[in-house]
Amino acid sequence: MDFKGYSYQQIRERYFSEEKNSRKLKKGEILMKQGAKNDRLYLLIKGKIIAYVSNEAGNKYEVFRINPGMFAGVYSFFSGSYMSRTTMEAVEDSELLFLEAQPFEEREDTESEIRFLLPVILSDLNARMESAHQMASEKEEAITQLLKAEKMATLGQLAAGLAHELNNAVSVLKSKSDWLARELDNFFRNQGAEVFDFYHRGLETGQAMSSREVREDREKISVELGVDRNTAKRLARTGLPISTLKEHRGDLERLIIYWEIGAAFHDMGLASEHASQVVQSVKELGAGSAERKSGLDINKTLRDALTLIQSVLRQVEVQTELKEGLYTMASSGELVQVWINLLKNACESMINSRMENPVLRVETSGTAKWITVRVIDNGPGIPDDIIGKIFQPNVTTKKGGLSFGLGLGLPISLNIIQDYNGSISVNSNPGRTEFIVKLPVA
Amino acid sequence: MEKLFIIVVDDQREVLTTVSSELEALGSLVFVEECESPAEAWELIEEIDANGDYPAVVISDHVMPVKTGVEFLSELSEDSRFADVKKVLLTGLATHSDTINAINQASIHRYVEKPWDKEEFLQIVRTLITEYLLEKGLDYQGYSEITDHATILRFMKDNG
Amino acid sequence: MNQRLKLLISFGIPLLILFMPASFIPLDNLTLVEQRMIAILFMAALCWILEPIPVFSTSILIIVLELVMISDKSLVIFREDGNTLGELIPYGEIMGTFASPIIMLFLGGFFLAMAATKYRLDVNLARVMLKPFGNKPKFVMLGLMVITALFSMFMSNTATTAMMLSILMPVLALFPTDGKGKIGFALSIPIAANVGGIGTPIGTPPNAIALKYLTGEDYISFGEWMVFGLPYVLVILFISWVVLQWLFPAKVKEVDMDIKGKFLKTWKAYVVYISFILTILLWLTDFLHGMNSYIVALIPVAVFTSFGIITKSDLKNISWDVLWLVSGGIALGLGLEKSGLAAHLIDAIPFGTLPAYIIIISITLLAVVMANFISNTATANLLLPIVAALAMSIPALAEFGGVRHLIVMTALSCSMGMLLPVSTPPNALAFGTGYFKTPDMVRVGLIIMAVGYLFIHLFAYLFNTAI
């Protein structure tokens, strides 16, 4: 490089060599004030100075930072206005050297001196600009993260509110249907043994017969008992042995309805159980996201996650191998989100590849210090070109699909896990992709 | 008289029995069959066809293991023997692209969202059965209990 | 009656007749061909009445059985035994019934109707014609009836009914549920369609079948038919309207028929409009140009196919069943006449000695009763060939207008079969709306049938004295 000006070292020796022209600032001290007189060019030797401007409302905006080896007061010194445009404050204890304008201007060779100074000053300004850029992009990133978190928080609040409302409704349904079932129990008990027996069998088992079994038995029942097709189908659903049905021959038209009432309560019980489970999980997800508690059951968070995305899971076979008694310190809401994210990714990659027999495996295991959670799928695997980047924002293996839901994406999952002093790693080959999450026992 | 079948496909047994018992309101003129998977439904449809009977309406859930409802109904549309079978997607969860595929590939005739209104649902099935009878040139008069008259009038207007 | 029993009766009895010794049949000098024809006649009658097979397939069966058993190219064993065999019928004539002029007349009618529907002429005409009737319920009903009747003169009664009912249904849904008004409206359409069919030779198949037997000096042109048909339709329609208003007054103050649409203005649409008008004009003016209605009927067929108005796929929608149903009737008539059976029967039964008016009344009554329970066309198919033969042998009929009057009266009587929902397809369609019960239809039907029947005789009398 063809160097035309002075190097930093030369400048320091040439202009900032006078011992008396030095200044020390304690942290928090002001170097110069916005709009006040300044006829010195400072060189920071040690510490850190932040330059900010204030608007009429009194809000301060950081403009740039000065690190050791950089100048301060460049503008007021060289523009000739001798007026500072910013307020500069030491954020650490700092040492500065300075050059006074008066003697500098009075030198004969000022013009050429300035020319020699220029490259250094320019590189200084450039450094300021770059730092400003970096600050801006950091800010932008922070804002994005904030917005995302806020969106999740809003969603969480929404979900929590919804869950609360639903919880009330579901509880009423559940308790009323329990009550009704109990009352009917008493009522049918007095209606004769057969009635109670049919009702009770329905209530106990519900319809245990598959549609295929019903179809097969239907013909047999229709022939052996001489009932019409529709009645035969209803009888076949009960799964009662033909011998039992034969005992009640002639009375079946009447009795079958009691079995059906029982089965209806059975289904209602299952459905309200299911509904309240989902509602509970949503509540966990929404409300619990902030507070961390120790002794959090890992398996419970996994089960909650599995409940919440069961609509997706119905298209794959789910295998679980959960070791009980694994506790960590975390927020259950956050962990559920991480699991949902991993589980959904695995399922979607399998479903989208339209493979046969998709299997999703969830395993937990633990040592004295560490808990290991594995989410394993037998899908096509993560392509080599992106496996290194999957924890970076904006990387996806999904093609053009619209995906809504509760997942936060791998980068945020990673953030959460790292926040708990844990780690996430991945091994991926076609036919076996494994995400391994390690969390400390607490 | 020909045997007409309505085939309901859903992997959740409770939903399956709910749908089919609602359809029993249509009476004994049609046979309502329940299947827990598309594979089972295919077997049954083949059997119905082999007996010379008619699978008139197929009502399928969308989210099911192994094969989705849209995939199943698409296969049905592509089979020339069953292209004219009336197809209904009954679902509580389908994404935008699922819905598009249902219409473009599976050429479904109706899209019913869970939870459904019983009367509206029955009306849809009545209309579809009527269309099926008319398009197949079967004797619709024998089914007057379950046919939709407005559909008949529309058809007779052009083919009377 | 179950299907098996129906089949057994419908085919068992004819088979018995076919194989029984000729001496069992109370006709002297019966030939084998005649005996076979009797068997075919019984089969036709039983099949049309009991319907073990669709009515149109009975017709095809008649034609095929005639070809196999009594044509000059029949199965060899049916041509053996010279003495008592009788007269075999040229096979070409039997097959020709598929394309007899009557069938072509109907085909022309179908083409006109199809083009009108395709270019929405029907709906648009209905919209424009209904306007002058305002929105008072009784006049709206009159308007609907006039339009339905007018359309059913040129279109099939069934299609007209379907079209008008689908216009009417949304309006009826707004009627108060307890009122009788909807019953009246729902009944008005099929009545008008059934009656309207009488107006022209192509209005309903019995009319066309009648034309088949009106040959030589009894020939009736399209226009001549309308001279009595149209006034008859208008009178019966008006009476029906009064009866409906009396039995089922509407409570609502206003009825707004909202028929949407605009007349199409493409050149093809204009071709349809012009062809429609020209064809009808040509039908009415045969005395000027000399082309009979059968020939005129084929002109729109040629025009519409040439201009791509009726396409290949449209051809599939032609009601071949109706055409073939008529063909079978014609073939039955042909068989009866050419085998000599008709003449033989007339000779054997002393009709000539009966008073003419008794014959007229019993035949027309028989037609009305039969038509109520079986297809009107099948009734005409069965009765008209016999009536045509019978009429020739009774000179006393001349006093009552002769052969021509008896045939026309029988054909009109066939259209009076509208008592029950099953009597005609329009009745069945209207019944399907569920706005009325069978007794409602029977009540109105009985009155209109009685009035219509009386007016057939009144018109016959008036025209007889006028000519």
C-alpha cells in the first residue's frame, strides 16, 4: 500500500507527545457537551467513550463509540466550528491525549499537516461508521427477536385465556356427564338386571369392535338371530358373544339401546378426558412460559407436547421409551415448545416425503448429572448442505408448505436449551435422524 | 332393486359411529358402512363393485395414519370404475394446500368441516345420492324417501 | 305384486297362448301367424300394465318378437307348415317402425325443445310471458298454467314440468305453511303440462300415435289438429284454474316470481329463435307449401346439426326411450293389421250391431281408466290400433264423425289419465315436491278428468256438426 499520510504511531509522536496535554476521566465523567465549545482533538489511549446526541425531548441516542486508538472531537476540530456536535461520556475510566487548536493552526505548515493527518482521520471515521452499522443491525436483530418473543407471548396469553374458558366449559361437561352417568346407573339398576347389565357393559368398554369385525359379525348375527341388517349391525357393535345375545332373543330391540347409552357415556368420558388434557397442556404452554422451577418432570413436558400436536402425530406411528424420575430446572412452557418443535419437524419431514411406515421415537434417559432426550425419526434425513446451518435463523427443509403452530424454530430452541446450560446436537442419515437434547439434572 | 352404499372412513371409532348413526336417519334404502382406514374402505368398495352394487357416496376424514383422506379420495377419482362416486371430505384439520389438493386432485364434491350440523350434513348426502342415481341412470323413483327433489327437477329439466 | 310373479304372468300367459292348440281360441280359421300375434299382443298388454320390464323395452321386445316370429325373414321353423301359416310380414316394414314418420315428427320436436333449453329460450320466454300477469297470486297461477301448457305443446311434458317447478319451488318456500295456496300452485303445473300436451300433434306421444292411424281421407294436418286442440286446451285450462282457485285459495297477497336471465343475442341463438318460429309456421301452413308435418319436423334437425347448435354429445340426451316406446306401438298396430288378426277379430265379434255411441263411450272410458294406471303412451299404443281397425267395421260411426273422431277422442282420453301421482311423469315430479298429498291430487284430478272427458264429447259433437 502506498502510504501517503502518517501512521498512527507517527501521529502520536508528532502531535500528542506533550505530557501536559493529557486528561484522565473517571467512569461517568463527561468529556465534552453537545453544543459546547471544544477546540481540542483527543486521542483515546485507554478506556471507552460513548458519543450521544439528545433531542429536544431529552431522549439520548447513541451515535458512536470510541475505543482506544480512536480520536474524539474530530468534527469540531477540523470543521473549524470548535463546537461539539455530541455529548461524550466515559463509560469506563479513560485516558486521553489532546492537541490544542490554537498552536496547531499557528504552525506554518498546517495545510500540509492536515493532508498527512487525513488518512488516519478517515479510517477513524470509517471505524465509527462501521460500529454504527453493526449497532444498527444488532438492534434490528434484537427487535426481531423481541417481536417474535412478543408474538409468542401474545399467542401464549391468548392460548391461556382460551384454555381458561374452555377449561370451565369442559369441566362442566365432564362433571355433568359424570353426574348423569351416576344417576342413570341408579335408575337402570331398578329397571331390571338385563337393562343394567347391557348399560353397564356399554359404559365399561364402549365400542371395542373394529369396523371390520362389526361387518363380519353382523352377517352371522343377522342369520342366527333373524334380525334385520341394521339391528344386527348395532348388536355386532356391542361385541357381546352370540350366546349372550341369544339368551335375550326377542328382547334385543329393547335392550340394545341401553348398551348404546352406556357406550355413549363411555365415549363422552373419554372425549372430556381428552379435552381437559389438551386444555391443560395449552395452559402450561401459555401461562407457565416465564417462570422456571426446579424439579420439573421432563416426561410430563414431553407428554404435553405429544398431546398438543397429536393431530399431526396421527399420521405416524409414535413409540415412546420414557425413563421415569427425570427432573430438571426449567420453565415447562419453554420446554414444551422445544419438544413440539423437534417433534413437528420430525413428523413433517416424514409425512412430506410420503414414506411408508413413518415411525417417531421419543426416548428419555438419565445419569446422575445429565438428562438425555432423543427424538428419532426414520425419515429421509436432513440434506448435507443444510445440516450445518439448521440452527441458524431462516433455514428450513420444508418446501413451500404453510406451517402454522406452536413451534419456534430450531434457533430459538437452541437458545432456550443453552439458557438451561444444556445442548442440542443432531445426527442425520437417511432412515434415521436423531436430535439429542441434554439438560442438567436439577 | 340395486343396493346403494354410503361408506364412511375415519380412524377414530367414536366419530365413525357418530357419523354412521346419523346417516341411519336415511332409512333402510341405503346401506351405511364404516371403515377405519382407507385400505379397509378400498377392500369394501371392491367387494361392493364385484357384487354389482353401487358405492354411491364416500365420506372420508382427512388426517389419518398411513394415507390421508385426500390421497384416498384422489385414488378413488383416478380409478375409472369409481370416478363418479360422490366424494365428501369431512375434516376438522386441513391446511390450505390440503384443501386445494382435495379439490384439484381428489375432485371432491363436498367439503364438510367438523363439527358439522346434522341436518345440513344429511341434506348434502341426500343431494349427492340423488345426483348419483340420476347420473348412473338408476331408478330414482324407488328412492323417493331419501332423494332431493330440487336436484331431480334440475336434472329432468335438461333430460326430460 | 312382486317382480317374479309379474314376470311369470306377463310372459307365461303369452307362452301358453303361443303353444296351445289353435282350436282353443274362439276364432275360426285362425292362422299360425295370427295366433303368434295374439301372443305378442297379450305380452304387450301385460307388460305395459304390470311393468315387469321398463315400458320402452316392451316396445323393443314387440318389434324383435315380430321380426323373429312373423316376418318373412323369421326363424326357419316359424316359416314351416304351409296351410295354416298365414301371411308373413315383410321384415323391412317392421324394422321401419323405428323410423316411421311419427317418430321423425317427434324427433323434430325433441330437437326444437333441446335447442330451446340449450339457448335458454324456454326460461326467457317464461320470464317475459309471466310479466303481464302481475303479482296477484291467482293471476300468477293463471300465467304459470298458460305458459306451462304452451311449452308442453312443443316440449316434453316432463321437461316443462321440471323447468316450471324449479322456478316455482323457491317462491313456494315463502308461502305460509298452513295455507292451501301452495297445494294449488304445486298442482297447477302438472295439470297444465298434462292438458297442454293435447294442443299439438307433438305435444304428447298419444297424439302422434293417433296421427299414424289418420291416413287417407282422415288425414289431419298439424294446423287442423291445433284448430280443435288449442281451444280445448284453453277451455280445460281455464276450468282447472277456476277449480284450483276454488279448492286451494292462496292466503298471500302478492307472489313475486323472480326469474333471472336475458335473451341470448349470439347468432346461434338467433338461428334457434328463427328456426323455432319458422318450423311452427311451416307446420301450420302445409296447405300453402305442400310439405306435411313429418317432413317439416326434419328441417330443424338439419339446421341445428349443421350450425353446431345441437352437437354430438347433445344427441345422447335425446329421449330414445320415448321414441322407441312409440315405435313398439306402431309395430303392434302393423302386426295386427298385416297379420289379418285385426280384421279377423272385428269379423268375429259383432261390434257392428252395437249402437255407435256405446262403442265410443266405452272405448274412451277404457282409455281414461287405463291411462290413469299405466303410461299414457302405452295406453295409446294398445288401444289405437284396435280402435282404428274397429272403427272401419262400424258404419254407424259415420254419424258421429267416423273413424277420425273416434281415434282423436281416444287419443285425447289417453291424456286425461292424471288422477294419481303415478299416472304421468309430471304428476310424479310435482308429487315429489311434497307440497300436497295424494288425495289433493285425486280431488282435483277427478273434477278435471270428468270435465275434460265431457268436453271431449262436446268438442266432438261441435266439430261434427260444423264440418
